[in-house]
Amino acid sequence: MNQRAVAAGAYDGILVKFKAGVSQTRMNRAFSSAGSRQHRGFRSRLVRGLTRAQIGRGYTLSSTLRRLRNNRDVEFAEPNYLLSAYVLPSDPQFGSLWGLHNTGQTGGVADADIDAPEAWDLQTGGSVIVAVVDSGVDYNHADLAGNIWSNTAEIPNNGRDDDGNGYVDDVRGWDFANNDNDPMDDNNHGTHVSGTIAGRGNNGTGVVGVNWSARIMPLKFMDSTGVGSSADAIAAIDYAVANGARVINASWGGGNFSAAMQAAISAANNAGVLFVAAAGNSSNNNDNAPSYPADYNLPNVISVAATDDADTLAGFSNFGANSVDLGAPGVRILSTVPGNAYASFNGTSMAAPHVTGVAALVIASNPGIG
């Protein structure tokens, strides 16, 4: 897995939310006065008035934000923070599905797992739509192909936006990083996450996910190095909510507090969509040093730490008595990777999809919940 390091506070342009009723002409005037240029391809249905812009040549981030924040038409202006996957690589030879059913097979403590077989006695899964907002998904993988969401309102490859949602031929989701209709994974991360959530069950192939038949909606916002922008993540969240996702998996983080991201996740909450987020891999106490998006104090956000096969907190995992909700298996987690392959990784990125899969099982058993 290719993972690019992202410095704290790194950004790509800015996000600006205008107050209700502000015309495009006044938006243009505000951007012009701040030496910035609006990114016309960005839109958000969840956060009305939210725009994306680039900083003009000769202007600094601070001067641009100051000018915009002083404009009476602007509700807020902030950096478009860069976000990255919360994953650490591990040797595949140690891989096993101890996180689902731990018999002590990896030298850990028996039953230090999520009790998946016990849950499967009641429910193995259903067609709950789970949005994997990540680096994309290998939708051709033998253990995932049967569980990939399909936009049935779109006619494939006809070059038209049949359902009028603003995305042409988005049959399998969308690639927001490259603005195209092919959310294929070129990093491994999103495919690995997806296998834990919904690797096809009882098919005689590879691994099994927590939910055997959930529908994975591939929404790619990170590039091949595992890095993406807040703006693209927000656009993906917007798409997930608009297209029927019940759960969003967010195995990533970075940047500082973002009013735009918080508003998008809050709007998802209002739509009854659960948001499961990785707590982070910095061994930090999130009560004292918040890690976003896991630390947004919203009813639909579940912040997930990583535990090992002895049922103890993983050494790399963030924690927090008030900010982190629970722990889940996140060490030596075997799952799918592109090319019909399998690999083991460590990280809170691997812990979050266990919780996402369980949430999808609960929804399958109780469709009216939420």
C-alpha cells in the first residue's frame, strides 16, 4: 500500500460557506476581493452555500481567509484540509480472521473478538447500503463483486446523467478525486476496508465480512497515495446520503476542525445516516487532542479505537474516555486487496469497518431503526 505522509494542517485551497440568499454575483465579488477563484465543479446538497476556491497568486492563506471572514455575505471560511488513511502495513503471513472469531489461533486471548458467529446465528446480513468513502474499491474482486451497490436508475455507458443527480454514468458510485465514474481502488485501503464490512459470505472464496450481503457503495476521494481533500470527502458524503446509504465508513482523518465537514456529517445525521470513524493511529488521547472526523460531537458519529487479539488497546491507537466510543479489532486484520488478493494490515482504519459491518447487521434485522 502506497501511503503518503500528510503534514498536520496541510490544505488544498479553501472552503467558503455563504449565507442564505447570497447571489452568484455577490459570491464572485467576495472571491475577487480576496484574490481567490471559485472551483466551479464543487457542489454540496447537504451544506447549502458551501463553495470551494483556490488561493490567488500573491495571496496567502491567512490574508485570503481574513478578507473572506470580514465579508458580510460569508458565514465561514476555512482551509480545505487534506485527509489521509489511518492504516499501518503488516506481514500477511500473520493474517487470520481472529477479529471475527478468536479461538487463540494467533496467540491471543480466546473470544477477544466481535462474536460474529454468534451474531450470524441471528442474521448474516441484508442489502443495507454502506458507503465506503475511501480510496475506491476493487469492484471486480471475487469476494466483493456480488456485494457492490449498483445505481439502477443509471444506464451504463450511454454518456448521460439518466437519474439527474449530477453524475454521468455513476453506475458503481463515483471517483471524486479524479471526477469520473470509475471508483476503482489504486491504493488497497478502500478494498481492504470493504472486505471486512461485506466480504461475500459462504461463497467458498477467501475471507468473509461481518455482513455477508451488504451493498458496498464505492466513493473514492483519496488518490493512489491515500490522501484526499475535505471538499472531496464532503462531496462523497453528500452523494452517499442522496443515494440511500444507511452507514458511512470513514477510515481516515487529519486536518483541524472543519465547520464544513461537521455540517455535512450533521446533515447526514438528520437524514438518519450513521457515520463510523477511525479514532486515529497516533497513540493520542483524543479528549485532549481531537482527531477529526472521529471527534465531531454529533449523535451519528461512532469513534472507533483499535484492539489486538488479547483484547487490549493497540499501542498505536488513539483513545479517549469521552471522545472514543468503543474499540474493535485492528491488528493483523486479513481482508481483500485489489487483484483478487488478500493482505493483513494494522490500524484504526481496520477497526472501524468491523463496527460498520455490525451496524449494517443491526439495520438488516431492524430496517426501521435510525
